[in-house]
Amino acid sequence: MLDPVSDGSVTSPRGFAAGAAHAGLKPDGTPDVALLVSATSCATAGVFTRNAVRAAPVVYDADLLAERPGRIRAVAMNARVANACTGSDGLAATRAMAQAAEQAAALPTRTALVLSTGVIGVPLPVAQIVDGLRQAAARLSAAGGVEAARAIMTTDTRPKHCAVRFETPGGLVTVGGIAKGAGMIHPDMATLLAVLTTDAMAEPASLQPLLRRVADRSFNAISVDGDTSTNDTALLLANGASGVDPSRDGAMWTLFEEAVQHVARALALAIVGDGEGASKLVEIHVVGAASEAAAREVGRAIARSMLVKTAIYGADPNWGRILAAAGAAGVALTVDRLALQAAADGDWLTLAEGGATAHPDAARARAIFRQKTIRLRIDLGLGRAEAMVWTCDLTPDYVRINADYTS
């Protein structure tokens, strides 16, 4: 059984501390640099953007994890500047940021990962960030996870953090995390930035496939605007401070994965619920698919459809747009087997069946689409696999935020 940790975060697991500071990147004086440190080396897994244009921190982290997946001690983070499309100078800046974190926290070399988010194409202000990391290191605390979550916010309106714990015969195990993201969200591995931590013992070879499974059912199952970021990164660090090795028992490992999944999904839903300008959360449940991958692709096609998202904003139950988006997913469908239902808090209303209208009550349908949380269920009629995907509506505020993002 999983127990939520009150105000839980990336520092809820034993042996982790975090600090944040203002380095002058955010004009309002709020924290914009954060440092997460483990008391011992961590087995670490990472998943990264599939965008061919990869930010310097993504390149650096992927190389470091390939070399030292069991030796990571820290994650240095900054907001406002993505350090993407910055060439060789960007890679040098990332190395300098990692080294500054290691020196500030008195860690061995090549043990710090780097996460950056913000505007693309802007040089990283290394001197400011180095000073900020020194300040963050001086503030390291087991209570610093929430402030670290605040530091990495960009257009986010609230920090995103979560933690759960569970009992084992060997003691208590905790899993925590922080994330950021509100726009440029249509991940192909994870989300903009996410760091998950645990005090469980684990090996990198076991953590990596676990994180990929978790990402597919959480971070890869959300979409705000259909755009995949240059900086998408999700990390999972296990420092073993609990002394419990879940891999020794099949049932315990399953529970451990459930805990990681719970935290990742909570963070993913917080991201899509905080989508830029969003006013509604949409849950898309695709059932009757030939495979989970096919179900997810159909759900993602619906989630990124601008026509669906604008209809949701306008409370227009234009179900034809939903079926049209499903048909454009690149998955083989049989039209006369398709069924679509919608619900808010109450019973399901069938909008279409056999690929055609079910003549739903128009007033009831519109009432559902006026709600802040809308549930859609599409049955492909082709198998027993299913998947969940989440998105938000597209509002005029999204256009306003992104029309002047750099100004």
C-alpha cells in the first residue's frame, strides 16, 4: 500500500538534500537555480528527448550516464535559459555548470548531471549560475525539495512535487519527485524536466527499463500543445539509503514500480493541468486496441489535435473532430467498430457508435463539455489493450503567452 507524504518532494527519500537560489535569471527575484545532492552515489536512469535538436545538457547527461550510471551524486538545474542551439559554447557551459555544482557541494568530478529549461538559442550566463549554485549549496536541506521545484518553474503557475512511501519487511521505502512544464509539452520520452528519487537500493540496469515503462504511462501520455522540447529529460536516482533492495522479491519490485509510477503520473497530471492558458483537463481512455502502443498513439493523436482542443475550450461536443483525430493517428482502424463516450462526474454519454452518431442528447453533451475535467472513452473494437492519455484545452491565453515568450 502506498502512503502519500505530506508536501512530499524530491528530498523526501532519505539521503537527499536540495537548495535553491536567485542567480538573476528571473526578473522577479524568485529562485531560478537549484541543486539536488545525494549523501551517497546513486544508481541512475535517464530518458531524453527524441527531438533531433538536443540541448547541450541533454547531450552531456546522456554521455555521463552511459559512462557512470552508478556514480551520480547531484543534479544542477536552472530556469529561463534552455542552453539549446548554442553549439560548442553551450556544451562548455554545461560542463562548467556541472563542475561548479561538484565543487560547491564538495563532490567528486563527473558526478553531477545538469538540467536547463527556458528560451532556446540564448547563451547560458555561466558566471551567474556558478554563483547561484554556490548559494544553493550553502542552503542544502532535506526540506529543500519544494523550493527546488519552484526554482525550475518557467511559465508554470505552481510548483510540481510529490512523494509516496511503502512498508517492506526490511523497512520503509520512499519515492519522491519534482517536475516542471507547462508549454512545449508533447513528450517522446519524458517531459520538460523531471527528477525522481528513491532511497531504495537498485542497479542501473534494472532502473533504466523501469523508468522507460513508467515514462510511457505518465510523461509520454500527456500533451499540452503537440511540441516536443529540445530539453526533455526525466531522471531516476536511487541512493540505497533505506537499505532495502526491492529487486530481491518480485512482489516488492512490483510495488516499487507502482510507487515510481504513482509519483510520475501525479507530476505528469500536474503538468498538463497547468498547461499554458489551460482551463480544462481532458482524460482520454482508449480501449479495445490491438496493442497498448496502438492505443497510446490514438490517444496522443486526439490529445494534440488543435480542433479537438479548441472545441473543448468552447464546450462544443463536436465528437466528429475526436474520431477524425483518431483516424489520423497512423493506426489501422475499422470505422464501423468505433464507439465514443464522454463523461464528467456522472454516467457515460454515448456520442457515437459504429463509427456514426448515437444521436446523443445535445444539452447533456454540452453540459459535460462545460466541466473543468472531461473524460473521453474511445473503443476501437479491435482487441483488449488500452492506454490513458491526458491533455488540456487550447485557450486564447496560450496564444498570448507564446506570442511574446522572449519579449
